[in-house]
Amino acid sequence: MITLPELQQIESRIQNLGSAMRAEVLDYSEDGNLKLPIYKLSFGSTDPEAPTLGLVGGVHGLERIGAQVCVALFNSVAELARWDRQFQRTLQDVRIFFIPTVNPIGILRKTRSNPRGVDLMRNAPVEGDDPPRFLGGHRYTAKLPWYRGELNAPMEREAQALIRGVQSEISESRLAVTLDCHSGFGLQDRLWFPYAKSKEPFAELGLVHSFKNLLDQTYPHHFYKVEPQAGTYTTHGDLWDYLYQEHQGLQRGKKFLPLCLEMGSWMWVKKHPWQIFKPEGPFNPLIGHRHQRTLRRHNTLLELLVRAVSNPDVWADLSESQLLQHRQNAMELWYERA
């Protein structure tokens, strides 16, 4: 039977962890006789209002390292949930969920798109403001990358699975933070926040700046560049723009911060230029030691995210005046520079 090493790791954990973890198949990605599951794995509180952290990977199959980093972080959480009493106490009050392989057939076939040729991160019914042609999403043909799908067609099966899975975990949560793992841009790892559709300042800008302060003060030598995604380019159809929009429409007052980890894959190509000639080369670390380093590179970020959702009073539950000050600082940092 055809499968993925990432799915094998997940399924092994499902067999071994029992009641310490809740596992669900959100849907299947299918192409002819090939059928692979899209798993959601959840730990911790079942209180719908509990602070929630979600980690996602594998939206773009060609960026396999995103799925692999997500699975590596999942394995760390699974182990801590098994033996660490302090972590077990943390999980009494917060919820952590993973959707590590959103596009499993894309991962298997080393394609950015799903089996129908659709770029899932261009597939939501969200229109961008003057995105770059093709790169920002188009409807010409599935034979070209960044294809959005047909106009007015339902979202792709994998995209709908992701949306259902995320909404089921965060819809009532008083604070939700998600991290979607990607690769393929720049020489530095970035933490992008919305919007992808527009250069308009994000509605939760004060919250983002407060989170950045928490990161900077806790780990002053971290290597992430925190910035709005639209500062780099805008796109149509971003799933996180859509999820945020839907969340705000239903849950006024509930805080939701969707982040994207964009791993700087040019670092790997710079060290080994020959890998540019392989389909997966521009997006993944192909040398063994560099691959291993990448898998452990983001453990500190996971630790910070878990502690952040566990302690929302420190950075998220702020007064109006505090949020306004953070927003003003964020405007100066990200939007008002010459």
C-alpha cells in the first residue's frame, strides 16, 4: 500500500498514545485508486473556550519540510504528553492540535498543488488587492502553478478539511494561535501574519506586536523576522485570511492570531547550489545534517507558543490603552516606514 513516512509516524503514535491524544481523519485526498488520510491530532483540554494552539503543515506538497517540521513538533508534544507531569498539567488548561499533512498526495508526488492541480493556498473565496500576476493566484489552467480553481466552484477537498479542522478547535476558544509551516522564500526564517490579500493593517495588529515583544524579550537572539505577509507580496485565496474573516464574523471578542512560518529555503540553496536542479531542491534541505538541523530548529518556537497560549494574561488580555499603544508601535514598525 502506498503511504508516506510522515503518515506512518502519525499512525504509530495513534496506536501507542491511546487516550492521551484524540485522533480524527478529517477527510481523504484521492486520485484514482490512491487515497491518503488527512489527520487531525489533538491534545489537552476539551473545553471549547480553552486557549488553543494549532500547528499545520503540508499545504504545499513540494514544501515537504513544512510537513516534516510539523510532524517533528507533533512527536515532541506527544512525548511530553506521555511523561512530563508539568506539561500534562499545562494540557489541563490548554488545547494543542496538529494537522501535519494537509496535502498528502502533493507531498508524495512532490507537487505544490493538490491532485487536481489546485494551489490550496490560493483556493479560498478571497480576492487580493493587486497581487502579482500568476504568483498571486490565477484561473487560467491547472497546468500552471498557483492555480486557484474554477470560479464559483466549491473549495478543494483538502482545503475544506483544513478549514473544518481548524474551526472545530478554535471557534469558541478565547485565544487561538495557529502556525502554518511553509518554505521557499528568502535567506531568513520569517513569521508572517495577515493579511495576504491586502496591505491594509491587520485588525489584530496590537496583538501581533504584543506577541513580537514577548518573543523578543524572551529570546532576544532569535532568528525570526516578524512581518506582515503582504509586505512581501499579496495573493488571492489565502486560507488563513478566509479563516480569520469567518472567525471574526462569528466570534466577536475572541482573539485569533494566524501565523505562517516561512522557512528561508535560500539558505539551503546557497550552501548547495546544485540542488536547484531538483524539483524539491529550492524548497527543502536535501543534505542530511542540514535536514536534521531544520527539524530541531523550531523547538524553541514551539515552547514559546505553548507558554504564550498558557499565559494569555501576560500578552493577549490587555487593556484598550495597552493594545492601542502596541498598535501605534506596530504601525510605525511595519506600515509607516519610508
